[in-house]
Amino acid sequence: MERRGIEALQAVVFVVGIYEGVVPLVSRVFDWNPVLALPLRLPEPYWWIVSVAVIVVAAALLELLESRKSRA
């Protein structure tokens, strides 16, 4: 994959990680109701587990893509 393609994929992973991982955690603190934050539609013990898992997976994917970008 080209460097520009990897950078675009990194941007997508970053946005998904923020919106599906960080936003649900912060929205519960400030009592927001974001429309597209899908983990908030889960019952109480599962939404925060999914949010944290999204953050971890996004961080791992960003690191993987960064190492792939340096090789390209």
C-alpha cells in the first residue's frame, strides 16, 4: 500500500477510535447524547468495555500502520 493510502487509513482509524472510544466515556461524564456513538446503545456494564476495547484496538492499529508506513 502506498504511503498516502496508509495515512488515509490512519486518519479513519483515529476518527473511529475517538468517536467510538473516547466520546462515549466523556459523554457519560458530561451527560451528552451523541447520535453516532454506538457503544452508548449497549446496556450498562458493556458500553464502557466496548469503548475501552475500541481505544485499545485503534491504538494498536495506528501503531501497526505507522510501522507499515515507515517501510513503504
